Amino acid sequence: MVKELRHFFNAHFKDAQYEAFVNDLNEAHHSPLQFRPAETPVFVPKYFHQKMINACESIIDVVLRPDFKSMTQNAIPKNLEVKNEDDYPDFLTFDFGVCQNADGELEPQLIEMQAFPTLFAYQVLLDDTYQKHFHKPDNYTSYLDGLDKQSYLQLLKDQILGPHDPANVVLLELFPHQQKTNVDFYCTQEYVGIKPVCVTELIHKNRQLFYKNEGKEIRIKRIYNRVIFDELLQQESWVQEKAAILFTDLDVEWAPHPNWFYRISKYTLPFIKDPHVPETYFLNELEEVPKNLEDYVLKPLFSFAGQGVVIDVAPADLEKIKDPENWILQKKVTYAAVIKTPDEPAKAEIRIFYFWPKGAKRPRPVNNLVRISKGKMIGVRYNKNKTWTGGTLGFFEN
């Protein structure tokens, strides 16, 4: 995105550098990555960065509305609502596609947003490893809002631990060691000091939860939640029975509370009006089907990992929907293939991390990740056998 930096990086890139870089990532926690790291970072100019932040802040304005909880109450599936919800989420993420407007200028367009953790800890390892093997311009950084590695890690600890000892906080997931993002769990354990724990390992006594550490039962006072609750419904019955305790009245803090995953999601998009947020409609509230239906994408409200999304929408697709209240029609975002690589140019999607410190009036931007793609959509299955694709980070101009 910054031509001079892209030219310099590509001209000096060597395959041996990349191989050593990947080897270090794989060896960091003696567990090979379950996803492909891209060969290159993305260099983000100041004007583009500011446009993304402006869009994020306009969305946060909506979240801060006094009626936000009432207008998003139907976002939470009744069978997945968790008790003791807090006033605001500890974490927010905003995904922007790198696009081109009618004038040929690069602009961000919101793809998705979630009040849910992502690779918050792994990105620290990634930044360190990139800088070990590749050149980073002095006036560019992956950390946002004036943060550096040390201040970011301190903020991450504060957000995850709250006032508690690390022994009393767990990273909760479904079979964490089998997840594709398990490297982030190991990085979290290294940087924050908490253990990844499976839902099936929880011990329930009265209103309290415990886990075993070296044979001893330890009280859980706070949960760093990595469980996507939709995924619980796809588990075997014995797993769902174990997880049922999460829906009871527990004496435990959540970071973030699971209900926020639904409140700040695709469900929120129709309420947001911003030039960098594609126009979106609840399907059941659509007064007239757009004549340019091919310019829209059809998305189920309650799904994960892009499942159920219809890219090339036809009238017949709308007619087949039996529960239109659970679907949105969103203006299609066309990614711009602007990342020059040794063969074909690539597209990019930038995720901005926000942390919401306890007592703060607003959350703050802190870090980022980037996914690079050469396929029709962003994701591993669309980039098989392609190089210069995968997960990476953005270096933002100071």
C-alpha cells in the first residue's frame, strides 16, 4: 500500500529468510502453526489508518447509545444467553477490506466486527519474529495509539486478568490444543501466565468453578473466553452436557462476556451509517429487493467461519429463506488486489484490535492483524497452493 516500501521489501526478499522466519514461529512453542504465515507484512499509510479508526469510532458511538442493549437483545440466541452480563465488552475487533472507490483511491470497507478475542498474544510473537528476519521502516509500527511491546503486553495482562492472580484466571476453549489458533493460547500462557483449559475440564461446586493444575483444584475467578458458543451446538451430547454449567448463575467474571459476541456482530451492521460501513438490511425488514441484487451478499446472522454466506445472490436465494429475521443483505465489498507479489497481486483484510479498560469511557485501538488472499474470498480454503498469502500484520505509519 506504500509503493516505495513495497518495492524495497519485494526487491530484498529471499526465500531463505522466509523459511527461517517460519521455522522460528514453529519452534517458539514447539508446536507447528496450524495456519499459513504470509511472506510479507502490509505497510499502512497514515491516511488509510485514520479512515479505519474513524469508522471504528463511529461504530463505538452506536455501542455507547443508551438503548444499545435493548435494540440488540434479539441478537442473542435464547438457548445461548449467559447470565451476569456486564456493561460493555473488554475486547472489540473490526475487520476492514482494502478497497478502491470510484475515484481509484484506496479506502477501507468494514467486513465484520466482533466483541471477541483474536490473536492478541500471537501478534506479539509475530512482530518480534518479523523484525528478526526482515527490515521494518523506523517510522512504522504494528502497535497503535502510542503503544509499544511492553505497554501493549501490560494492557493485555490488565484486560485478561483484571484484579486477579493468574492462577485464578483461565483461557477457556473447546479442546484448545486441537484448535487452529492454539499458538495464540500458548503465547497467552507465556505472556500473561494463564493456562488454556477445556470446557470439559471444568469442575462445578455450588456457584463456583474450579480446574486442576498439577493435581490441585484451583478456583476460577475470571474466564478469558475463547469459546464460540455457536460451536457448542455442534459438539457431541456429552460435551454439551458439560458446557451446560456455563449457562447457570456462576460466581465468575467473564472477559469478554459471551453475550457481547452476538450484540456486536453482523446483527449490529444495519444500525450503523458510515461511508466505510457497507449498507446492510435485515432481510425481514427489506421493503424492496434491490434491482442490483448481484451487488449484495446474503449472510446468516448466526453462523461462524463464513458458513452459509451466499456471495452471488439471486432472487431464488431470498425466496428459499424460511427465517428472514435471521439473515442480512449487505452491500458487497470488492477487495482491491493492491499488494504486489512475485506473481499475481494479492488482496488484504486488516483487523483492528480495541481494548476497553475497566472504567474507561471508550475503548482504545491497540494492535492489528492482516490476512492476505489471492482467492475469491479471504481464507485458507481459497488460497491453496498459493504463496504470499495467509496471516500477517500491518506496519502502520506513525
